[in-house]
Amino acid sequence: MIAPYRPGEAGFLRPEVPAVCPFAEAGDACAVGVHHWRERRTGPRHPLMVARCAVHEVAFTVYPPGHVPYGQRALVAVGPDGSAVRDGDASATLLEAARDAADGRAWERSIPTWSDADPDPDLDLPGWWSTQRRHLDLALRLTGVDPELDDRAREARCGALDVDTLVTMEGARAIRDRPGYRARGRAVVDVLAALPTSPLRRLLAAGHLAGLWGPPLWWDGAVLRPLAFRPAERGADGVSSASAIRSTNLGRGPPAAPG
Ligand SMILES: [Zn+2]
């Protein structure tokens, strides 16, 4: 679940406690409270709320806008309350890898070193080739330029993104012609350039179609809204089973609800 984080007491960033949980059916009453706060080494620079619904006996993480239950990095650069930050600032987002690839900037190929000083190095830091390749791969699926996508899945992706299918078809063809990281990056960047302004919700919907995360649910302080997506058009690579939705929404939160 996604909800804006705003400064509360003592400047501590927190979202409003949602009134409903992701498992509520129409008419269900929920009893949601804060279960605990989750510290993260990377990703949002503040603790995330893990809420628990006593009625449906589930715990779920409340993510700030821009962050999705995937990896450690923001999808797009927005503030914790969802407001836009500096224009075009893609640094430290999942899409930075694609922009660098398009410009022919390959990240470091050296392997992170384990040492006594750092016995558990973070493998998702920016700057490593394996990270760039992984993020680039994700960006290909997200933007619908993955050459492996079938036409229906590509059209669904474009519908979610509000981008002309032609842009993604040309990108996919360019990658087939020259399957290097530059062509991949360029195809992604072309789609990003064609996106409407403030594309966060559209990217979240497209990522759901790509099977990258569960249906994005947005708690706006009053209503839990599923962001626009078209379930009927989920492509072959889409994941929409209830179990996938649940496991993604639960993320790596508490595995079992305590009594
Ligand atoms: Zn509930």
C-alpha cells in the first residue's frame, strides 16, 4: 500500500494510519493499527510503517509514493509526500540505469569486496554493472520495449503508460537489431520522454501489468484507491493471481501476525 508521508511530531515522517487494509472487501470493517516501524538500510531514508489489520489478520508495509515493494530504490524522484522534486532528477531512481545506458555510461564492473570492515556490503548500491543490468532489465519490462513481449502485452503496457504503441514497437525493434545496453537504454528513455507529466501513477500501473509488483493501492487519507489498470488486458507476462498480489503487498514484512 502507498500513502504520503508527512512530518508529524518532532519532524518524524509518517503516513496516516489507513482505515482499511488491502484485503478488505466492500463493506468490510477493518481495525488497522501501527504494528511496528521498519528501518531500511537503503531506499527511503526514514522508517516505514508496518500496519496490521486485526480483522483480516494481516500485516502490510505502507510505502511512500515513488517507492514500490521492489528493490531498494525509488521508481521516480518524488518527495515522501508524493510532491514532485527537481525536474528531471533521475539520480537514485530505478530508471537512472537506463538513462546512463542510453548515454553509453556503463557502471563499474569491479566486484564489491567483502572485508572485515564491511563484511556485508550492500549489493544494490548504484555504480555496479550487475545493478545497472538488473535495473535496465526492469525498465525494459516496465516501459514495454522488452523485445520478448507479445503484442497484446505491449499494447496493455502502452495503455497503462498512455504512450503510443509505435514508440515501444520501434524501441523493441532497435533492441532486436542491436541488442546492446545502449540500444536498451535508449529505447527506455524514448518511452520515458513520451510519458505524460507526473508519470508516477502510470508507471506503478505499468509495473503491475509487468508482474513486477502487486496492484498499487493508494491511501489518500480517506479512500483506498487502486491505481488505473486494466485487468482484462494483462499479458502473458502479467501476474495477477491472488497469491502474487498478497505476497507482493506483504513484501518482506512480518511473516506471521503475532497474537
Ligand atoms: Zn482489514
